[in-house]
Amino acid sequence: MKSLFARIGRMGFLIVVGIFLIIYVALGFLYFQQGAKQEDLREQINNLRVVVSKQLPGDENLKAEYDKVNNALLPLEVAKAIKVLVDIAEKSGINIDPASGKFDVPPPGGTVTQTVGGGTYQVLSFRSVKVQGDHDSVMAFISDLDSGKTKKTLVLKNVSIGWTKFDIKPEEKVRGEEFRDVSLAVTAMMTDNITGIPNPISYAGGTATNYMGDNPDTEETVEGFPDITTTAAERGYTGTGTPRDGYVLYGHDKIPTDNTSYFETVSYMPALTTEYYYTCEADGTVRQFDGPDVATAIEYVDIETVAALDVDLYTKPLGGD
């Protein structure tokens, strides 16, 4: 019996020790969990301290902001509303002279009342506002309205964009004719050879050229326009001759599709060089410059961007909330 009691005593002792170990491990696990939670709480508290430590705007600043919003929503007479649009156009670089026909604001319709977000507003709508000019100026005008940069209560509702060719000045007639000739020559070359130019001398390349073909006096350098890179083999030549690479406008070695072992030299431009410099995109779009470095050269643009816009002016009714 003594031996049995001794064994039971030892087992009881082991059981007690095991229980204490389990409790210790569980408490340790809870401690580590609480440690992570406490770290999260400390981080949240620190973040709150940053927010709380920021100085709140004073009464005067709050009132100034409130007055600014209310002033922006004050009703405007039609003439003053049109002047806001005119000022934005002028600031964007648009020619606002009525004689130019580059900017026009048709008379708006009557004011209508709309409820937006629980508030009641008067809306003065301008439809088909016309703005015409270089692309950057037109986009600056649109961007100002869209962002509310000048007047936040002017809301751009609709935009349609197109392009138009304008008449060049008489003293630029020669330049305009050369531009037309180069553009037509590129079109003719593409009609005869390809639907898209594989390796054009493009605007993105940064360099324009006035060489329409390869200069025989500079054997170490290959010139030409609009493509001097595409090899004869890539163009499909299977003969034993040595046609010039590329698709050029002067001295181009044309490879007929019905007989790729043969080539013939044709010229789409009458001279090796032009007075002005040109780039060309894969689709045949030609751009004209007064020098080879497109980053510093003047680009001659005979096409302007035209936009028609619908704009709404939101104001609060007098005496409204």
C-alpha cells in the first residue's frame, strides 16, 4: 500500500507540475499577443497625437474660408460670367479678338434651378462655346475649366475636339507649298510601297532632316526621309542587286511586289534637299521645322485645334441657404 501511495504521490506531483507548465505557457502566449496589441495601440496613439498636435484654424481663418465659398457662389450677371470665360481664354493663350473668330461664347439660355446634394443652386448654361488655337492653348483652357482653377463653380459638362486648317500668310506661301509637297510625296510613296512606315524619322527621335534622299557626297553617312533604316531584305528584296535601304522620297529604290528580285529608282520629290526640316510618323503625318533640333526649332503649324464646350455656372439664389 505504501508503494501504491508513493506512486500516486509521484503521479500527483507530475500532474501538478504539468498543470503549472500549461498555465505558464498559456500566460506567456497571452503576454506576447498583448505585446503586439499594445504596440499597435501605441502606434495609433502616436498617430492621434500628430493629428491633435496640429494647430486648428482660428475663427478668422474659418470665417475667411466660409466667405470665400459664399462669394464664389454669388450670382453673376451674364456679362460678368462671359468675362470670366474670356479671361480664362486669354490667360490660356487664345486669341480673343472677335475679328479672329478664334473664340466665341453664344448667349446663354435662362437660369434654371437645380438641387445638388441637398442644396439648391441656380445654373446658367453656356452651350457650344468655341475655342480655337494651338493645341496647348486649347487644352490649357479646357484644363482650367475642368479643374476649377480660376472659378470652381464653373463646371465643364461636355467637350468635343476637332482640327481645322487655316490660311497661311502671303509671305509664307513658299513654305506652305513645300510642306504640302513633302506631305503629298510621303502619301504617294506609301501608296506605292507600304501602309505604315516601319522606322520613320519621327518627332520623338528629336531630329528633323531636310534631306529627302541620300547625299552622294557623304558616303560615310546615310541621309533620307522618311525612313533610312529598313533594309532591302526587310522590304522583301530577293534579287542579287544592291538596292538602297529605307523608304525615301528622292532616289528611292522601289521593289515591286510582283517581282521582288527587281528594283527601280524613283523620286517622289524633285530635289535632294528642302529649305525646311521635317519629321514623319509611322502613319505618314509630317511636321515642319525651321531647323534640325526639334526641341529648339520653330514648328510651323497650319492646323489648329478646335473645341466646342458646354459649361454650367452654379450660383446660390439670393437669400438661399
